[in-house]
Amino acid sequence: MYLFYGLYCLFTLVYLSFYNKITSISPFLKSHDISEFTIYIQFWFHAMYMHFGIRFLGFDIHYPRFLKFSKVYIIAFLSLATLVFLLQNFNILPSQSARFCFYKVFVPIHLIVAIVIITKSLRTKEDGRFIFLTGSFLYIFFVLIALFTSGMSGRRSFIIQPMVYFMIGIILECLFISYGLGYKIRKLYINRQFLQTQLNVMLEEEKTLRVKEKQWHLQEKQEQELQTQMADLQQKVLRSQINSHFIFNVLNSIKVFIIDNDNKNAVKYLNKFANFIRLILDGTIKDNVSLEEELNSIELLLSIEKMRFYGRFSYRIEIENPVKLSTHFVPAFILQPFVENALWHGIMNKEDEGILLISVTENQDHVLVEIDDNGVGYNAGLLNRKKSHHSIGLSLVEDRINHHNQNTINTLHFSIFDKMELGTGEGTLVKIYLKKR
């Protein structure tokens, strides 16, 4: 579009220069043919203006077939005009042939094509079409006045010469077309700024989506790792709760009751063992259980061990009155390792009767579970404890508590004290703190 408008302005400048004899021309032209050369140049600047106009009006989008026709039309007329001008200059055609071709053939046909272009342009919604049409109408109007006055110049004289009308038309047309081009540039700039803004928004959204996608993949990976850890912990919990020594000892105890014909205690013992196994299997499915369920399983375990070691120890479970056990949740079987350690590595290693006390109290912030025994003490128990069993028991408890604390606000932590160091007698004291919601 800008190329054709530039060519139109160039040929118009050449036309005006030759018409006013401002510049000299090639010796190829005879001096009397200068006026014919200006006629020939008019073919070019009208053709360039037409080609510029149909692009300005968006015909390449709205009327692509008409654009092809205009190309053929312009090439045909420019070829005809060039041929006529050359033949006339070599005296093959008579003088005034180019003028005749321009005024009698090109101008009428060109006006008809211009009317078609104007009619078609009114049907489009192309930006700046009225600016272009206004400039073109003013140009055509003053050109027609120039043609009319030039035709009558032999019969009467005019105050304003025909060429002045032509220049007025060109100046007005250039003003309107320049404004129209500026309008289009501004419109393109605004659209570009809008698209750039939209693109920036899209890029930011894409960046945000990529960050979220990365976070989602990271979270998914972490969840998979947590699920794997949970599955591993559940297997370890199951193995730790139902260890082979415990099952073997329980079955041996049942066998002794049967050998002694103590069927009542054998059945009772077997029922307790069956209930305990069921609790363990159900508990491994759950991540958390209420403190009430946890203490019920501990009491069942202690009752089984008391039947097996009757007279070796006694136990009590004391719960402070305001504590609502059903509203506080802990990892399943989290207390069992501490209770087993108190029995097997504390109480069972002393000669006189052992006492195990489990108490539950609460304050404003925490629920406190204390496991207190009068065994040989924590430090002495370490010497009698198998290293593998100790590492499995406490390390598993720590892993489960860490996992629990990562996924809930009811955080857990525990402390183990040797009562000899505290100056409160023999045995071990375990304090388990459960943060309240």
C-alpha cells in the first residue's frame, strides 16, 4: 500500500515538473512532445493511485477477485499507453494519439471502474474508507473542473487556470490520504499494543501454569513417596505388632492351659488373642485412631500378658475426668512399643512384682499420656534389650510420628526418662504429648 502511494506521488511530481517545464527531458523526446509525455505520465499516476486505493480499502481481503481484475486492467492500459506513446514518438501513429487514448478511452473507463470501487468500498467496514473516499471525491471534483476549463480555454479566459484546480485537488487528496494513512498506522499501533498486552498476559498465564504444573508434579511425586512410605510403615507396624516371639509365646500359653485342662482360661485367653489380632489387622488399615481405641487395644494387650505372667505384674489405666478420648486422634498402635518396652525390658527383668501405670491428663494446650513402670529403668533396660529390637521399635515410632506431624496440626512428641536420674525411684517414665486442635 505504501509502495503504490509513494509511486503515485513520484509520478505526480514528474507530471507537474514536466507540465511546468521545470526540468529538461531526454533528447529522445522532441520538444513539441513534452505535453504528450505529461499525458503518458498521467496513465501511471492514475494507475498507481487506483492500485493504492484498492489496497487501502482492503479489497485484497474483501474482494480478492476484483483485485486480480484490477491488476489485469492496469497492466493492460499501461501497456497500451506505452505502446501508443512510443509509436507516436516514432511517427508511426499520428500526433495526439496518446491524448486521444487518455481522454477518450482511459478516462471514461477509469471513471466507471472508480465508481465500482466506490460502490464496493461502501459495503465494507474497512477503517478509514470514508476518509479515502472524501479525498478521492475532492480530487475527482477538481480534476473534472480542470478538464472542463481546459476544454474551454480557447474560447474564454479564466482567472484561475485549469492547472490550479488540478493542484488544489491533489493537495486536498494528499491531506486526506495522509490523515487516512496516519489513522491506519495509529489503529495498527493500538491493535499491536493490545495484542502485545494480550500476549504478555498469555505468557504470564503460561508461566504461571508451568509453575503450577511443576508444583503439581512435585506434589504428585511427594504424594507417591508418602504413599510408599506409608505402605512401608504399615508393613513395619504389622510386623512389629505381631512379632513371631509374641505369637509363639501366646500359643505356648494356650497350650499350657490345655495341658492343665484349664479350658476356661484357654478359651478366655484365645478370645483375647483373637480380638487383639483383629484390632491389629483393622488398625493397620487406618492412619489414625481415637485415643479411646488406642487405650482399648493397650488394655487388651496388657490383659493377655497378665494372664500369661500372672502374679509378675499389675497395671492400671487412669483417665482424668474431663478428657474426652474419642475426640483426640493418634497414629494406630503408637503406644504399644512403649508399653512392650516397659514390660519386657523393665518389669520382666526385676524379681519382685512390677507395676505399670498409664495415665491420661490434659491442660489448655496438650493431652499428656504417661507410661510409668517400676522396672529396672531405661538405662539398665538398654543393656538387656536386643539392639535390633530397640532400633526397630523406637526408630519406627519416630518415623510414624514424623509422618503424622507432617500431615496434621495434632502434632506428637515424646520424652523418655530414667526415674533414677529424676530421683523418683526405679523404673522408666515415658511422656507423650498430643497437641490439641
